[in-house]
Amino acid sequence: MVSLAGIYLLRMLGMYMVLPVLSLHAAELAGATPLMTGLALGGYGLAQAALQIPFGVWSDRFGRRRVISIGLLVFAGGSVIAATSGNVVWLVVGRIMQGAGGVSAAVVALLADATRPGFRARAMAIMGASVGVAFAIGMISGPSLAARYGVPFLFWLTAGLSVLAALWVVTGVPRPERHVHDASVEWTPGHLTEVLRNPGMLRVDLGAFFLHSHVTAMFVAGPQLLGRHIPLEDHGTVYLVLVPIGLVVMGLTAFFADRRGLLKQAVLGGVGCVGVSALFMVGGSSQLMPVAAAMGFTILAVATAEPAAPSIVTHLANDNARGTAAGLYHMCQFTGSFFGGLVGGYMIDRPEELGVLLFLGTVIWFALASGLPSLGPEGQPRD
């Protein structure tokens, strides 16, 4: 369990180091256009959406550890291409290849193989905590490292961490005594109709699309706007203030929302944060503090909605369709990242208009989230 959390941390650390500086780097490469800059961020999500489920299926057939190791090496290869890219096209190719190494489904399946059902929620929480640690370290240290050594260095570091994680899979992750066929973590096409007919899950899935569209669009435009006011090496100071607040909120949300029956309220809180973020973009994109506030409320949106939404999915889905429900949810997430990258890039020079568009998306998300079922403690439906 701890070994898998460490692998996740190594893989995600490099990604989060690159996230706050990638749009700035892409804009400086030969052939850069606003749309290609957005694709450099969003292309990763497109590949993830397309290949995450196949990786889970391949892990069933060829073995978890083998597929995870191959995926990590593909991710490392994409990082090398991105590090050596002299133009924006090759950067996009590298990012898509990074996304093609998506091993989340296989890691979750291996975690299910290695843990008893009663301990699985705890194991998932530990893995989520590792992602939070990677997010905090990466967002804070990435801008400073990029200013000192350059963004290609971050991609090389990402490649090295991915190779290290692949070696860890082979040498440090215990092989489960038996392969567990667990429908709760596997994509089952036969259950797709059942999931699509559940209006609550569709509302959560579409909400994930809007949330990650907003987040990716903000991380296309936000660093560019921050760069108008402060040098790159000072961007980390902004995240040093924002990220710890977000992590505290995420921890409180993850701990209390499910236990107190506040999952729907947590998602609505995320909707509110996205709306405030969009309004700051509309009214203050030319000033430092409103831009920083827009980024901060984007982080808070993730902190409040992201722990609650997947939990709603797992509560609403039947046991035999839980893998299908989770797979569709993650596909909507990554599709949203791709769409947000394109929109953010296309409108990168028109941040006020981007803010208006994001606010309209918030209105739609609010309408969806308002219709979510109210769940009591531990996911029990309220009367």
C-alpha cells in the first residue's frame, strides 16, 4: 500500500512541478500559438481519457506490475520528448505521450488485489494523500526550479522520477498472492447502460468535466497573467500561500463530508469557488491580486469538490458497476482537461472573455449540482 502510494507520488511530482510554468514555456517555443499552448496542457488529458481504461483492461490480461512499469516508461519517454522539444509541436507530442502512459486504473486495480475490502478505503486515502503531497511540493518548487534551471530540466526530472518509479514497481512492490477479479475496480462495458441511466452519476460526471475544464483553462491563462506582474521565480511564493490553504480544506472536506452527509454541499462549495474565480478573471485580470485570487479559488474548488464527487459516484453505483462508473467519471475529468486547455489557449489573450465563458460554465454546473441526491452519513440516502 505504502509502496504504491510512493510510486504515485514520484509520478505526479514532476507533473505538478511543470503545471504552473508549462504555458509560459510553450509560448516561448518556435511555432507557438495560443491554441497550441493550450493543447500543450490539454493534450495530456486527451490521451488519458482515451487510454486509461485500456490500461486497466491490459493489466487484467498481462499483469498489474508489468503494465504499470510499461506505462511509467511510456510516460518517461514522453517527458524526454518534451524536454528536448525545440518547437511547440514536439512539446505537444511529448505531452500526449505522457498522457498515453496513464496507469491510474492499473494502480487502483493492484491496490485492490493487495488489500482486503475492509482496508481498501484507508488504502485509497493514503494514495490520495500522496497526490496531495506531490501537488504541494510541485506547485511550490516548480516555478523556482524552472527559473533557475529551465523548464526542460523539470521534464528531465520527471523522466528520471518515472524511471525510478518503474524500477520500484519491479523491485519494491510485493506481488499479491493471487489476482483478485474485483468488479468494483474494473471497467465493465456491459454495465455502461446502467450507469448512463443514473441521473445522479451523470450530474457528477458532467460536473467533473466543468471543474477540470476550468482548472486547466486557469493554468493556461493564470501563469501568463502572473508573469505580467512578477518574475517567474516569485510565482512559487504565490503558490506557497495558496496551496497549503487548499490542502487543509481538502483534508477537512475528505474527512467530514462523507461522515457528516455533506457530499452534495461540498460539491456546491466547489461550484461557488469556481464562480468566484471566474468573476475575478472578469473584473481584475490586469491586476496581480485578482489574478492570484482567481488561482486561489481555483485551487479551493478542487479542494472542496474533488474529494466529494468520486465518493458520490461510489455510493450511487451498484457494486457490479462501480468500475464502469469510476471509469466514466475519470474519462469526463480528462476530457474536461483537454477542452479547458484548448479554450484557455484560444482565449489566452482575452482573459476577461475567458472569465465570462468560465462563469457561464459555472452556471451550468450549479444547475447540475443542485439536482444531486442528498446523501446522509456514509452515503446513506436521505429521505
